Amino acid sequence: MSLSELVKGTFKLRYRVLLIALSVSLSQLTACNVAPSTDDRASFVVEAKDGLKFFETQIPDLRKQIQDSAGYAVFPGTGQWGIIFTGGSFGRGAVFNAKGKQLGWAAVNNFNLGLQLGGQGKKMLLVFANVDVLKQFQKGLLTGKAEGMAVAGDEAATGVAPFQDGIALYVAAEKGLMAGGMVGMENFRFRELGKEDEDPS
């Protein structure tokens, strides 16, 4: 076997390993692990509400946008992770209706789709324009990408984010750094409150 053939064979093997690792990683984002652990759920909701307060403090008229919406999802912090040569982000969130009643949990596996940031954590807020969009989110039927409006902790935003296919997306970095980027709607999962521990099959 020549050196070039050996190199090609090694590359193909690494590529296959990468695809397998990606497939396993994405398959782990199922309904049964969308919610935090039982012991962490109460404190997580507090963190989510604090995350919403952060966005409301920074964005004029956000409260009105939410009141006029069907609900919202708050991700108080998404962490960075990597698989072999590729990186992405994973995070959990809580989903509420427009009046602040929790509907369930959400998780995002944003594999290599942006939310670019030179830090280890981000806050993210999704506002659902109407009931149909919220239901699609809950059923995992949303597709396409949304561009996140960057929010910095040291200055107020100029206004609310526009709805893109029924979603208004806000992204902020930890410690008030600027964030932003694109996120794929198909990478979100939802789990209804009270059904966190049921077998999703």
C-alpha cells in the first residue's frame, strides 16, 4: 500500500468516526434528558426567570412583545462542547406562556451553526409570535434558521428583535459580552411539564 493510499484510508476512517460521534451526540438529545435533573429543576426555573429579567432590563419594550406573544423560552446559559475536530453548544431552557406560567422544558443542540462567541456561556431568549408557532416548537416541527439579536450587558438594545418565521431570538454572552449569530430551529427539543421522566417512545 502506498503512502497516499494509507493517508486516504486514515482520513476516511477519521471521517467515519466523526460521523458516528456526531450521530451519537445528537441522538442523546432526546425528550428524556431535555429537563434538568429532578433536584435541579426548582433552581433552574429561578435561573431562567433571572435570565428573562436580564433581557428585559437590556431591551426596551421586550415586556410588551412578550405580553403580545404566545410565550417564550429562556436558556440561562449554554455551554461549549466539542466532538473530535468539531464544536458546538448545548443548553437547557424553560418554556413559559405569555403570562409566565411554565409549560415545560427545552434543550438546544446547536451543532456548528453559529451563536459565535469567544466565551464559555451565553444566555438565549426565544419569543413565539403566536400559538401556532409555539405548538410547532413543542412538537419539534420548526425548521430553518433564526438570526439572534446581540445583547450586551453594558448598554441597552435599540429595540425588540423582529419576528423571523414567528420567532424573535435574543442572545447575550455571560459577563455582559456581546453575542449573536444564527441558530437552527430544528436543533431544539421540548418536554412538557409533568412528563419529564416518561419514556419518550
